Amino acid sequence: MLADRISLTVPTRAEYAKTVRMTASALVSRMGATYDDLDDVRVAAEELFVYACDHAGEDDEVAIEFLLEEEAVHMTVRLPKGERATDEDAERRAAYATFILQSVCDHYELTSDLEGQYLKVMKVLAAEPDDADS
């Protein structure tokens, strides 16, 4: 099976968190994911968005890429190059987002290259049990 790649770009405003969360939910639900996996991906997508927003300016955008494989979903967000918020609340939100992402995802990686920093997460999806297995 070929992997599907979907990109979503939204402004760095809190009201778009729901858009990101619902997009992730819709993509994973069509893959036949369990409810628990669907919920984990939905939470991870929102936390990725929050983390990226804390690294961005008010006029920036957040681009999240979803890579859908047969048994896993990968989400990557490019952290904007703008001035990163360094207040205590932003640091706390970033630490909380990191904790949540590491808890609900099977892989968490913060990388950088000449283009900037990237936060990548991956969730392995459990197969729904067949009715015949019950």
C-alpha cells in the first residue's frame, strides 16, 4: 500500500486547534483505527499545534503534514522561525505538550536542519478485531 500524504496549513490562532484536531480524527477514522488510537491521534494533533504556536509569531502559520501508512500515522510540524515565546507560561505549555506527545505516541522526535526545526510523532494503529474473532 502506498502512503497518503496530507498537508494542513492554518494560522497560529487558538481557534484553529479544533480544525487540526478534527482533521486528524477524520483522516485516522477512515483508516479503521480503534477508538483509543483515534483519541490518541486527535490529542497528539492538537498538542503539535499548541507546541508549534508557542514557537511562532501571531502572523505565522503552522503546517502539519500527515503521512498515513497501513498501520501507522506520522505527523510532522515545521516550527516557524519566528521569535519563540520564552515566558514561563510558554515553557510550561511546551513541557506539557512534550509530555502528552510522548505519552500518546509511539515515537517522538525533535530534529533540525538548515530549514528549521521539526517535531515528528508517530502512532502505530491497532487493528480493529474482526467480528469473526469475537
